[in-house]
Amino acid sequence: MSRTTQVVKGTPAPTASDTTNGNQAANDGYSFLEVTNANGAATRTFSVQLPNSVDGQTITSRTYTVPVSASCPIYVGPFPTNFYGPILLIDSTSTDLSFRAISLA
């Protein structure tokens, strides 16, 4: 999957979910994602890939559920670089989600 949609830290506007190519965001180990669900009737999910392996086995991506609410985002993170790497790889099955990257560093 070629990730063409970049979630830029500190941008004033959230980035729409790219269900075809996925999203990515720079990760400094202190990064969080602000995620909003624009669908007023259904929860949505997304996952953040864990690109490493343990003893040759792929690690299952962490999946998050975003509740119904266009006005109340959820915050997930931080994402330690030793587990998630310097780039967060974000997969979503719905274009109802939007992402904004935030760092506490």
C-alpha cells in the first residue's frame, strides 16, 4: 500500500481518512492522534500498524473504535518509536474519520 495522504502535525484542519492508500504521520514517540467521526449514526474503526515482529511473527495492529459524534474527538497515543517506528501507519475502513497529529515534545 502506497501511503499518499500525510497527516501533518499541528495543522489547523484535520486530514480526511484515505481508505485506499492509508494515512501516515510523523512519530517522535510523544505523538498522539486526534480522531473525529463525522458519522452521526455509526461507530467507526481504524488501526495503527505495528511494523515490527516478535520472534519472526507479525504483530497484530492496534484497532481503535471511534464513537458516534462529529463534535467530540478521541485522542489515542502516545506511540513509542521502538514499537511503532518514526512514521505512524494508519488504516481506516471509513471516510467518515479524520485525523490530526499532535506531539507533546
